[in-house]
Amino acid sequence: MSINRHLENREWTFQALRSLEAFLEDPDFEGEAEEERSLLERRCKELREGKYRVVFLGAFNVGKSTLINALLGDEYLPTVLEECTAKITHVLKGETMQLVLNLHEAVDSADLAAVNRVLEDSGISPRKVQRADGGGVLIEFEGAASQEIRDTLKALVTLHADEDYPQLETLRNKFDEIFVYLPNDKLMDDIALVDSPGVHSISETNRRIAHEIIPHSHLVVCLLDSQNAGNEHNSNFIEHIVRHQHRKMFFVINKADQLNPDEIDPEGKRGPARDLLRSLGDEGPELELFFTSSLYALLGEQLLNQRITMAALDNNNKVKFPFEFQRRLLQEREPEPLAGWHLKERSNFETLRERLHDYLYTENREGAILESVCRFASGRAWRYLRPLEVKLDLVRNVPKLDYLERRRKQLAHELQEKRAARQAIMDSYAVMTQGGDMNGIRRDGYENLIDTLLNGERIRTEVMQPLDTWLEDANQLKQARRQRYAPLHSELEHRIDAFLRAIHNALNAEIQGIERQTLEAAQAVLGRIYGADEGPLPVYRGNLPAIQAKLGASYVKFAAAGLVLGGAAGAGLGGAFLTGPMLVDALGPAVADLPEVNITLGGAAGALLGLCVAVGARLATSTKALRKRVREQLADIARRILLQPAGAEQEGEDSVREHLHRELAHRRERFGEAIKAAFDKVESQLSQKLSAIQSEEDTIRRHQQEVVSRIQPKVDKLGAIHRKARDIAEGTDVPAEPREDE
């Protein structure tokens, strides 16, 4: 490196240290600012003058946490636990999902505030974070989502927690055990699963596990990698546990999916089991061996519980399906259940689970300065940078956004379905009530039905013909006439009422059938609907006018005609008769001399005779005439009461037909409005929910943008310091190419 390059790097390092020190005042800095400032000043000065219990044991990354997650049915525990701090995790069933940290040093309010900040940044809203009654820290969650507990554990016990969540470093140094309580039906009420931290080999398991946890356990599940089950470290540790701790042990040879079928032999005659038994010597025959794939078991459970989809398997190169089985999956519309059962069967997981429960419940008894400073600067920049990157990752991947999006789509689909159902129901109702074709069936509609039921032909048949029969009885007619037609009026009222009841029964059957069909269709979509059912249509009939059929005028007309015609005839005949030769001879010539007397007498006699004849003729035809007159009046009353022909001027009350047309039009409108109102209410509620979800999404996205726009420049700056300082420390920094204009 040239001297100029060295001087440039030295000056840049001073600037980098000053930038790092300035960042300590930034609100997004996580850590002890004064301690960091002291370290930076020291480095700057150096440059200037010159960190029932079932215990699961196993080597690091052998699959203990994955196996426990498979027992739980989902990924609750991080699959890589902290190696160096030896956090022991107890998993138990509880009414609510919570964590309890078993402390060996008291916490302060800053520790609790740090936990709250980390959870908030992770999109987790705990119900409470507080000191526990028995000493310790309680973190209780609102729901039971596995991701919330897993993300919290990542911040407390994972390998990279010190780098990713430095604000919790003080708290992590105050506890060695953590208790996880889950409202999980796959957990038995009286079984606790204890997950121990993995180390490079299980013979290095720390003293507390070997001398405190295992002696108080009821079963030890020892996981071994299928590729090195019989190595010396494993055999020495197993012998120590079996002989000196006297604990029942299950040996699980994990990752069995990587073995050939002939290598899977629990009897120990071949494969990894034989290697293990040989390494244990005399203790071998007493051991219980299980071959399983904790990965396959977990993935199978998640597929069956709909926690993941086939897309997750497509991205997992550790999962392999036989070719023929892949073809079967491609033929399935929903391949997840088939794949889930296949993976669980391949994992041999249920055999281990059943044996574990069976044992517990039936058998259990008891460099240069510059390079050095740059290396430090690179490390500090990374230390400050990593929490910001984690915060960015968290804010860019908010689980609630996925939930809100799914919920929004679900509500939008539900709203669309209800609108489509509404349209179909209202269209069907319109066809049934107004007429038209529906599903190949012709519907008359209310108006046509009224006209079909209430027409002249039916009135003649069902009203007038019975009345005609009644009128044919002369005695009844005479009796009715004497009583001013009261009996006939009652008979007319009876016939019209019976006719109207039949019409209303037919109408109500049709109306209520249509409304019931429509209401049932709407309630199948919306649930119970109130206020739409009006009951049967009441019978309507206007007032019947009095019957007034009289023949007095016809008698006067007949009498007048008889008088006139009889008088004229009598006068003519009288004049001719009295002046005839026979009467002249008998009465004398004086008669012939008085012709006016003869005419008068003849006319009087003829008029009297004509009156008698006319009155007699009227009497002879009065009953028939009366019957005709009465029938005409009855027909007129029935027409006006029932029909009121179109085009005639309306007088007084509406006819039954007009009333029914109007009432059914109003009823159709009221019922339709009631159904629409029920749909409007539900659609309004769904729209409000959609609006609220969209508003919440917008709020979260605005928060995302605000956080990203605030943090990204800091990430870029700290990242540049980290990379350049590292390159200087490693001697790999390359001078920038000079620009053409320089």
C-alpha cells in the first residue's frame, strides 16, 4: 500500500469512528451508548497515538427442536438453539401462550422495556410483559400463533441473538432456563418437553443438564445423527447416563430419510443401529432404538394442519418424493393431505410418539494499528447495523399484513358472492311476481294471476249461476220481494264472499309460496331476516248496494196502453154497433140521431176492457220480468264490485280487481324492499369491515415506508463503513477508478 493510500485510509478511519460515535446519539441505536462511546474513544486514541419431564439431548444441529416441533404440530421453537449460553427450554401445556424466564439475577424496568420494543418491532402485541410472581419475567401473548412464540424465542435464545437483538443482551445474561406454555391440544396436560442446547457432541453437555435436569427427568430422548451414530463421544456419554444416572433412554437415529431402506434396522443387525450397539457393548441389548426423520414429521404435520402449502416443499431441497408418487401428487387438486400423510409415514414419527406416551403412562416409575482499528470499526459498524437490518426485515415482513390481505380478499369475495346472490334472488322474485320464464317454467306473475282468477267467465260460473238457480224458485223471489230483497241480498253477499275467499286462498298460496321461497333463499345467504313476512292477504270486498227491482212503472205503462188502445177500439166499435139497423129498429131512430153518445159509450166500455186486459197481461208476465230485472241488477252489482271494467269512470269504492292489483303491487314492493334492506345491511357491514381492514393496511404500509425511509440511509452508511473497514483490515480495499473529467 502506498503512503498516500495509507494516509487516506487513516483519515477515513478517523471519519468512520466519528460517524460511529455520532450514531450513538441516534434514536435507532440499540445498546449501551456510554460503554460504546468509551470503546470508540479508546480506539480513536489508539489510532491517533500510534463477549413427567422428557429431556431431549443431542449434538448441535441434530434435530432436537425440529422433533419437538413435530410433536407440537407446528414450528414453535427456533430450529437452532443457542450453543454457548446453554438456555434450557421447557415446553408445557397452558391455558394461554406465554413465556416465563427463570432468572438468577433480578431484572429492571429497562429490561422489560427492551422486551416490549423488540416484540413491537417484530409485529407482536403481547398481552403483558411483567415480573412474574415467583421471580422472573412473564411474557403473555394474545393468541396462539406459533410464529409469535418462535420470533420471541429467536430474540432470547438463538445463536445470533446477541448480534440481531443486542438490546436484550443484559436480560439474556440473567437467565438460563425458559418455560414455554402453549394452549396446544397435541401437548398432554402432564408431560413437559425439555429441549437442551446442542453442543458439538452430546458428551460435552453442560454440568447442569447432566447433574440436575437428567436425574429429575422421567425419560431421556437421545437424538443421534444417522451418519455418525456410533462414534466414541456418543457411546461414552450414553454409557454414563445409562449406568450412573439410571434414566430410561430412547435412542432416536434422526435424518432417517437420508438412509437406504436396508439401513433402517431397529434391531441393530445392520446400518447405523449396528454401529451404535457395537460401540455400547453390553448395554446395547437394553436400548430402545427408533429411526425417524424429524424434518419429514414436522413438514407432514404442517401440511395436514394447513400451516404450509406444497410451495414450501418445492423450496426445500431436503425433501424428496419417489417419481411415481410425484405423478400422483400432480394429479391431485389438493395434494397437501396426500403429501402430508406420505411424509409422516416416511418419518416413522407416530411409532416414536406412541411409544413415548406408552412408556410414560404405563412403564414409568420414577495486526498493525490501522488494521486493528479497522477490524474493530468493521465489527462495531456491523454490531450497530445488524439491529437496523433486523428492524427493516421485520417491518418489511409484517405477518399481520398477510393476514389482513387474506382477510380483505375473503371479505371482498364474500361481498361479491352476496351481491351475486342478491341479484339472482331479486331477479327470480321479479320473474315470479311480474311474470316471465324461469328455469324453463313460465310464471304468470301477480297481475296475470289476478286476471285469471277474477274474470267474467268465473263470475258467471261461480256467482251468477248459483244466483240464477236461486231466482228460479218463484216462491223465494216473491218472499225476497216482500222483504225488500234482504234474503237475495244475503245470498248475493254469500256467493261473492265465497268466490272472493277462493280467489284469496289461491292468491295467498301463490304469494306466500313465492315469498317463502325467496325468503329461504335470502336467509341461506344472510341468516335470519325479520320484518319481511306480512302474513296472508286479507279478503277485501266493497259494500254491496241494496237491490231495488220494482215493476210499478211497468204496470202503469201497461194500464195506460190498455186504456188508450181499449178506448179507441171501443169508440170505433160503439159508433158502428149502435147505428146499425138492428139496434135502430129495436131502440128507435133516436139512437141514430146521437152518434157522439154512441162513440163515448163505446170508448168508455173499450177503455175499461183494455185496462182489464192490460193489467191481466202484466200480471201474467210479472214474475218473469221481475226475475230478469233482478238478474240484470245482480250482474251489474257483481261487475261493479268485482271488476269495474277498464275505461269506465270509477264511482265510489275500488273494485276487488283494482284493489288486488294495487295491493299486490304494494306488497311486491314492500317485500322486495325488505329483502333489499337485509342485503343492504349485511353488505354495509362487510363494506365497513373492508374499509377498516384497508385503513389498517394503509396505516401499516405508511409505517413501513416511514421506517424504511428513516432507517435505510443509516443501514447504507453503516454497511459502507463495515465493508470498507473490513477491506482495509484484510488488505483487500481497491482504490476507486478516477473519473474521466478528473
